[in-house]
Amino acid sequence: MWTTATALQGARWRKSSRSNGGGAQCVELATVGSGTAVRDSKNAEGPALIFPPSAFGAFLTGLKRD
């Protein structure tokens, strides 16, 4: 599911520890009522993807495996 990041007012966004330190490729995450939201830090007003807990857990498992 996707929404605009501005629709998630009050969300506490945090930058991924794996993001590029130079700021060119930063991803931010926020825990929201329906799961985990992900947005591009360069476009804080733009779209955000929302993953249900099970899907985000599977995504993280896949990252760790690869």
C-alpha cells in the first residue's frame, strides 16, 4: 500500500543505518498503525510505502540472506 508521507503526520521517521552517509541515497522508516512506512528522505512530502508487519519481516529476512 502507498500513501503520501504528509498523510502520516506525527510519524517519527528515522534514517536507515544502511543509508548512504553522503545523503544521496537515504531511506527513512516510521512505525505506523498498520505496519512500517518507508520513504525517500530527499522527498519527505512525497510517496511512502506501507508494509504490513509480515511483509516487512520477510523483506528484512531476504536482505539478511542476500
